[in-house]
Amino acid sequence: MTAMTRRGFLAAAGALTAVAATSACGGSGGAGGGGAGGNSLTWWDHQNQLQSAKKEIFAQFAKSPGGAPVQYTYYNPAKLGQALQLAKQSNQLPDLRSNAGLTLPAAALVAAGWSQPLELSAEAKARVQDSLIEGLHMFDGKIYAFPIFSHQTYSAVTWFNKELVARAGLDPEAPPKTYDEFRAAARAVQSKGVGQMYGWVWNIGMPIRLAEQVNDLAQAAGFAGAGGVRYDNGEFAFHSEEYLDVIEFLVSLSRDKLLVPGANSWLDDVARARWTAGIAAYYFDGPWCPGVALKATPGFADKLGVGPILTPQAGTEVATYHVPQPGDYWLSSTSKNAALASKLLSERFTTEEYSRRVADTMSQPPRDISVVDQSQAHPAYKKLIGWFKESVFLAPEPIAGNKALQQVQIATKPVTPTLGDIVQGALTGDVTDVRAALTKLSSDSAAMRETAIAAAKAKGAQVSLDDYAFPNWKPRTDYTKPMYAER
């Protein structure tokens, strides 16, 4: 289980108490208690933009033959992990959940007793079979989860307010593509602003999200790997020039006072709401941004603009890489309603219809990404998905090449400070030597991996450092299943 501070424990306790109170009053939230028990289900997740779609699905399921009511609770992704940890300690996990905020990989969570296998129907299995990987979605041959999203995505999208950009004399149809262009655009918008209006806002209070976005930006800058690990040799290289350049660029925006004051502690819901209110022109967020923003402020639709992920130099052909998507919905080990939960997932969440719902709500691109063009999504979202199709490639996933790496994952302990912690510290001024911090992160991460490999070997696992190297990987190409055997 991940560590929890006293402050985190108290925050999660308050959240769980609030959920229980909502449930007691007959609201949409529901407390766990090892699953709802009886003929009903509890469900917790962090997918803001999919709330309305899920509520419709749950209402339909409750009225369908063999269905049941579902008590649904949404959590901000920064808070869900704490609530789940507390719920597990008190035997109150919901029947179904997402794993946002739990920093351990799926294999470690399964080994720690968080989840139990699903009982998907034969039709559902056939629909998701090609996206399942042992050690990621399956364990000991049993299905624990499946992806609902496409791997063709990145989270460092440049969203902007077209009205503020046009007011500054900039062309909303020609958004910035490079670091220098972005800095100049943010400065131009800020100089033309009225009152307290700034160039850029970001959710700096979310270290996990910061790490995802900096990893994306580093890839766009040319880093040939992911999560600080190079694809060709499997070595940790958080201290590479690509990461350093990205962080220096971000810090320079803060240093030039283009960042909204106070954003150092903001979560995405606060930063996004301030952005749509007009406090800043630009905001870095994932593809889910319009789905959340336009649900809260529908009138912002005419102002919504999107730009591609930024690169250091003009003329750079964007390429980013994403491993196969992890599982999204997990059946808690304490649930007494496995058959009912599996029926819900089989009938409602493995289908092409659900992919269309995902596209309509402008979440991450759905598993069947082809349905986006025919969806009701905002034009800016459709434009972004078009870029994803052209520039996001399937990355190698070590565990797909050797399922025994599950044992390494289980033995791996989190290394702190994380990349997100370092980025946050650089922006707040708490980290003054970024190169030294990243170099230490690379060294500590490599040492932890070696320790975990040794522990896995001691238990009989056939694993080595070579499992993390993919010398046959090539830029701007998908790493397909046959390539694992060709290494």
C-alpha cells in the first residue's frame, strides 16, 4: 500500500465521511463498506467529464433485467487515492473504482489484495481481448480490468482562450508551436490584458499530473523514451537535456511573471475554472479539458482554442509515445457483488456505444478512436484527436515482453522526490539545482530497480535489466507485439 501522511489521512477521512453523509441523504454518492451489498453497487472514480454518461448508463442498468442501482461518487484525481487508501484500511472500498492517485502499479495492487478478477461475458471478452496484456490487465490468466481509452494521447495540450488571443493581435488559427513562440504569445496577451489577467495558468498543485505532462513535453523535445527511461538501452535519464530544457522553459514563464500568482498550489479544477473565467489566455491540460470546462461553463465553447504540444525548435516534427493503456475500472477484493459488477461492465463499458459516449463527452480519446469524427465533440477536440492520430505512437511496454516483471513491480518502492515533486519545487523555488535533483532521481530510480530485480530473482522470477531495453525500437513507429520476440 502507498504511504499516507497524517494530513492525508485526515483529508481522506473527511472525504469518506462526506461521501457517507451524502449516501445517507439519498444523494448520488455512496459509501463503500466492502461494496454496497445486496442488490446494488458502489462506484468511485475520477473521470469528471464522464459523470453524465455514467449516470445515464447506471440509470438504464438499474431498470434492465438483472440490473441494479449504482451509487456513484466522483473524486478529484488528486484526492481519490487518499480516499481509497482510507477505505481499504477501514474495509469500505467501493465495488468498482478507478485507481487514480494510487502510485503503485496494477501488479503490486493486485498482489496487495486490492482487486479480484472480473467475470466478463464471452461477448465482452471478444470485444476487449486484443487490448489485454498479462501483467497490465490480466494476472495469472484472469482478467482484472480492460482499457476504455486509446493509447494515442498526451496530456500536455496547449489550450487557449481565442478571444484573449485575438484581442492581443494574435491569430487564433496559428497557435504557438515552440517555447519561444509560446513565451512571446503569453507576454503579448498579458500586455494587452485588462486588470488582473496573465499569460498562463497551470495546475502546479498536482505533482503526478506535472510528471505526466513534463514526460510528454520531453518526448516532443526529442527524448527517446518515457518516464525517464530510454527505450534503446533501458537506462534512467531524467537528467537528460530534454528534461532540463522543458523544466527551464516552465520556470522561465514563472520567472517572467507570466504565470498566475497562487497557481503553485492549485489543482486542475481550480486552475481550469480560473482559466475559463478569463484570468489567463493559455492553460496546459489533457484532451479531457473541453469535456470538463464546457460542462461547467458552456458559454466558453466559442472561445475554446487548441494548439499542439510545444517543441523547443521551429520545424520539429512532433512525435510522442504511449504504452498500451492500463485498465480503467477495477473490482475491489472486498466486493460481494462480483457477478453483478461484471454484468455491468460487460454490457455497458466494453461496447462501441460506450466509445461513442466517451467521444461525445470529450474525455481521453476512446479505445475505438475512429468514432470521434462522427461524435458531437467540439471542433477543437476533433482537431486535437487528428493530431494524436498523426503523432502518437505505440511505445514498448517491458511487462508485455516479460510478464515476470510483475514481480519486479511488486518489489519496487516509490522513489521520492518524484519528477512531479521536482518540477513543482523548481516552480515554487524550493528546488534550486534542477540538474542535481534529476541526476539523483535517475540514480535512485536505477538503484531501486536493481534492488527490485534482485528481490524478484530471489523468488524465482526470470528477469534482468535487459528486459527494459528495446534496441530494435525506431522513432515515429509503433512497437508491435512481434517486435518483443525480435529483440
